Amino acid sequence: MSEEARIRPVTRRELATLANEFAAVRVSLDTTGNGPRLLVEDLETGDDIFLSPLELACLCLATPEDRVQWMRVGAYRDERQPLPDEVDPRTES
């Protein structure tokens, strides 16, 4: 264990567990990093992500089309459509 880990213990407070027929996640407030952030954990897969205030603000600014693309995961990943302003560097001449 690093010296910093001994000095700064992991500090998390569970805020909520959200579930429906499609997914279940646990949301916690993490204050271990340089600033507060949310930890979102997928209870089915164990995957997790830390979201900073900047990333959360970007989520708020996303368009409905952006969010539809985010939902295309797993078997639906290949159905993602490039956004109009995205250029594929492999096809650019």
C-alpha cells in the first residue's frame, strides 16, 4: 500500500441504488480524489465509472441523439451511426 493510500483513506457514501427491468446501478459520492465525484457501479457486471462535475455537466448538455447512441451497446454496438460532424480518419483523403 502506498504512503498516500495510508494517509488518504477511501471515503465513499452510498447515495442510491437504482434498478428497473433493464439495469441496476449503485451511485456513491467519492471524495478520495482531488475533488468530489460520483462513482456509478453496474451491479450486474461489476463495471464502474467515476464521473467528475465536468463530465456530469457534459451529460446535461448532451442531445437526445447523443443519448440514443450511448444506448447502443453489446449486440447493438454495430448499429451506431456516426454523428454528422464526425470524420473517420481512415476514409479522409
